[in-house]
Amino acid sequence: MSKPRPTSPIPVLAVVGVGLIGGSFAAALRQAGRVGRVLGVGRNPQSLQRACELGLIDEAVDAAEAARRADLVMLAAPVGSLARLWAEMRPHLKPGIVLTDAGSTKAEVVQAARAALGDRIGCFVPGHPIAGAERTGPEAADAGLYRGRTVVLCPLPENAPQDVEFVRQAWALCGACLVDMEAGLHDRVLASVSHMPHFLAAVYMAQVAGEPDAAQRLAMAGSGFRDFTRIAAGSPEMWRDIFISNRAAMQTELAAVRAVLDRAEAAIAAGDGAALQALLEHASQARRNWKLAGPTESPESS
């Protein structure tokens, strides 16, 4: 893991998706004083207007205009929309432009980028910040969101070293720590420790909320329920795209979780307290020994 020293300013930054992730990226670079003009791209004019009012961006533009003017483009849109955005940008990409993303899956994203960008694939440096929260929209932007947090880069063979370094420096300005990973390994690891927790929290919340006495159950719920289900409040669109994009790794993880769940259920059914306690002790010890990378156990999203 490295934390490069930032040296190059960013004359024009474009952020596609000025919500929690993209807005925080823009806010952090603003705070660092190393970014010039910031362009915002999005589907919702009201959100872009609010981002302007909050000082996250200077003006709203479309994807083509961002491609013509920006030196660095941060794609913080749902992964399912990236292929369309690249197709819109491809004819307008200015010389020397660098594209990066904040998508929670990488293998399918890289495949889509190759198809859409063609011989301009070298300008795309895939990335993924391991940080977030359940909040959404421009108001959720936080200049300190990435401070001390891990950002994964998955450089491509076609990337020029100076373009990869440019992206590293941008994240370093946000206070992040950088680590490189191969895209497939990234997706397998993140399926386990990021995507699966969100999936389980959402499925469990859906089950409770769908019961006839859901109101009574929720009225009695305490901090354990609150903590376990907190991340189920995240963006449904974003997480739908993540689960589908990383479906192969998700299916592998689901099978592994189901096997442990079956063991635990069998122990309960058999009244096997020793087997159940052994499983609980293993989980308890592993959780106590784990420390979240970064300064605090802040809410983690993708």
C-alpha cells in the first residue's frame, strides 16, 4: 500500500454522479486547493443545481462536454450506466484526458470500457474507494470521507504510467491510501467483505418488513437490529448493479454462506450446543481480532 505525494494540480475536473462518492471526491480536492474548475454531470437537474449551490461543482454539463473539457473525469455513477456514458464520451475525448471510476466491481467494468472506448482504453484507470455511507445525494458529500481510507486501483496494461500516477495523486489529495489489485481478485475479495454484507442486510430487512406483524417487530428492535440493517438503506440502484455485475463471485460467496448457515441450523435442530458454541466462538474471536483499515469504524459502503 502506498500514499504518493501529490504534485500535479487538476485544471478541470469532471464528476459524473455528484452524490456521496463523486461529491466527496470533488469536495476533498476543493479542500486541498489543487483543483481548478469542476464540472458536474448527472441525470437530475435539481441535484446538479444543489451541487452548484453547495460549491461542489461550478457548472453542470453533459457527458460529451465533460469529455471535451476535462483533464480528469471521475465516473461515480452506478456501474450499469458506465457503458452508456463511455459511448457518449468516446467521440469527444480530448487528447491527454484521464478517466477513472469509483465502481465497486472491476472485471465487468473493464470489459465494458474496452468495448466502448476501443483504442482509447488507455485513458481509463479503473479504481474503487473502499468508503461510503448509506446517505445519498449532493448533501451527503463529505470532504473527509476518504481520509485514511483504502482506494484500490486496477491499472490496465494500456495505461501510461503518468496517467496512473495522476489518478494516484488525485486520491492522495483526498487523504486516501492506495493499493493495486488485479480486477478479478478485487471482485472476489469485495464480493466477500463488501457486497455480501449489503446483500444479507437487504434480504434480512426485506424479510422482516414483509411479515404481517412487521410494525410490532420493528417497534421492539434495538441497537443490534439497527447496526445489522443500517447498510440496507443504501442506494437500491447502485447495489442492484453491483450484485448483477459481480454475480459470479456473489454466487460463490452465497454458496459458502449457505453452507455455514446450514451447519448452524443443523446444530440448533439437533440441540448440539457444543457445535453451535464452537461456531459462535470462532466468529466472535475473528471479529474481535479484526480492525478496520483507517482511523475509525466509519460507515462503509461499496
